[in-house]
Amino acid sequence: MSVARRPSYAVVLRIPHARRTFAAALLGRLSYGIVPLSVMLAVNRASGSYAVAGSVMALFGATSVFLSPARAALIDRHGPRRALVPMVTAYAALLGLLTLLVRRPGAVSPLVLGAMTAAAGACTPPLGPTMRAVWGRLAPDRALLQRAYSLDGVAEELLFVSGPLLVGVLVGFAPPMAGIVFGTALIVAGTAGFVTSPAVGAVRPVEADAGQGVRPRQEAGRSAAGRSVLRGILRPVVAAAGVGLTLGVVDLVVVAFAEQRHYGDGAVAWTLAALSAGSAVGGLVNGAVDWRIPARVRLPPTAAGLGVALLGAGLAPGLGTLAVALATAGFFVSPALTTAYLIADDAAAPETRVRAGAWVNTGVNAGSTAGAAVAGLLVSGMPTALCFAAAGAAALLTALATARGTREPSAPRTVPERDGEEAVPVA
């Protein structure tokens, strides 16, 4: 590898329409860190039951995460403008109705609250995968796209950290439903700014191509490509799921580590913040490097680096050394996920790129959910040192699983065709 002469991310933001499009997407994506926690707090207050609040949030998370590829398929087929506007309209309407339902404690049955939140989760606009697909059009140069993905990943991680902090500020002087209203306003404003960007307007949906005389054989080929999109990007999805599983375990193990040594809740927060800080630094460094090694070859070492660092975390005697070990582990998180997105983008056909990114996203979130469940079993019967070792072993197994076939040549990435232009390969 070699370090680029100008590793500044300013070159990404100087791409025409990039700043406006990215800022609007980030504004909407900030809602993802605000709405779920606000809904959980509001439902808990309305029902008076932690069990109801937990079950309702499980439904919200399940429909949001596992239906993400289906929503992404709508964007691939109809284009961001025609698909996102109905999604965000339905999402905002359902959250607004939910806000009315939780105004009075005990006024609505848990079944109604569960159905409402599940429906809202099913309509969550996939701004993250769509923005990454737009990056693929804005930054056709391979090195520039890597930098754009790294910037996107770091920014998204910071949003997920700052979102709950904003909820904490809001609930200090307002009821939890104020957080739902605020989060809804953010995603409506962000989506409106996003879909009106010229960069998003230039994205051609699959059905537009079909309307311009695509032959039946081409249509059949595209349908087959859509059905096999997951099979074609299985390696990056597995990597993302492995990283998500590892992080899901680590979060709860850190809580157990702090409780067993009688540290306060604040100690847990800044220890996990060290993991996020390490991930942000790792993502920025990864994006600033002009890699000569193919992404498919870089993926296993980043997962292995995460695993080795977590094995070291199991040896930490105190919270300070644990924070250092987690910051080191975090250094590999963002690069691993960014590399997974790059591989998925390379492997996906132009008309399935939003879906490909959504599948990687789903892998992370599903892995994290599974990791939290596994961690609950681990911390109840094992020392935290062994729990960290188990998380490290999961990351090492992910590295082994993704190392198979890394010498296979990857399909050349093409710049999405524009009006009057043919798609051309990018080295």
C-alpha cells in the first residue's frame, strides 16, 4: 500500500452536489439514533411495563432490519425519489399516530402498540444504503469511492452515538414522545433534502430502463440478478454479520465487567465510547490510504485484527486498560465494514446496488441482535475474560470464513451508465 499524497476528505466533499446530498442524508439518518430509544421510553411510560417496552422494540427492530432489503429493492426498481417519498410519508404518519397513542398511560393495549411500531419499522426509509449507492455514482474512481465510504461510515457511527445523547437531553425537560416527534421531523426534513438533490435525481431506476426498450432477455437477466444478489455478496454479508455479532457481545460484557468491579454507569459509557473513537480513527485512516491490495484480500485481516484485540481485552485488569484494548479493537471495526460495503458494491449489478448495501446493513444489525442474546447467556455463566475471548474467537472465525477464495478475480466495477453514455469499467 501507499499513502495518497492528498489524503484529505475535502476532495470527496468537493464533488458536485456531494455536500448537499450527504448532509441531507446525515440529517435524516440522525433519526435512527433518536426514534428507537424515544419509542422505547414512551411505550414503557405508557404501558408501565419493561416487558411490553422490550417486546415492542423487538418488533420495531425486527421489521426495520429484516425488511430493509425489500425496501431497498423498491428503491432499485423505482428510483430513490419515487420510493422514498411514500416510505417516509407512511413512516412519519405511523410515528405520529404512535405519539398520540402513548400520550395517556394505559389508554392503548400492548397489542395495538406492538402492531403500530412493527408497521412503522417496516416503513423505515433506508437512507444509509441509498446514500452509499449514490456515492457509487458520484465517486466512480475506486480510491475516491473508498474515501467516500469511509467518511460515510465514520459519520454514521458518530450519529448513532450522538442520537441517544440528544434523547437524554430531551427527556430532561420533555416527555419521551417529544423525542419521537423530533426524530420524525429529522427524517422528513432529511429525506426531503435528499430526494430533491440533483445527484439523487440523476439515479435511473430499473423500470426507466425497461421503458426505453429493454429486450425481454435483458429483463429476465435483471430479474435473475435481483434474486441472486445475496448469493453474489455472501462474503461481505457474512463479514458484516460477524462484526455485528462481536460488537453485540462486547456491549453487554463491558456492562458486566463494570458491575462486577463496582464502577458506575458513566464508566460503561466512556469505555464503550473508546470503542467508537477507535472505530472512527480506523475508518479515517483506512480511507486515507491508497490501497494496492484488493478489498476482498483486506477483509479477513481486518476481522482478524478485531479478534486479536478482543482477546487482549480479556486480559485487561481494570477499566483503563480495557478502554485501551477496546479502542484498539475499534480501530478495525469501521475498516472491516467499509471494506465489506466496497466488495458488495463491486459484486452487485448496477440495478441492485441499494439492495446489496442493505444486505450488508442487515448483516450488521442481525449479528448485533444475535450477539446481545448470546452475551446474555455468556455473562451469566462465564468470567468476563472468557466472554471477551469468545467475542474475539467469533471475529477470528469470521476472518477464516471470509478468507476462502480471496484469490479469485472480482468482477470489474462499472460506472453506472448515464443518459447517452455507456457503462465503462473502472480499474
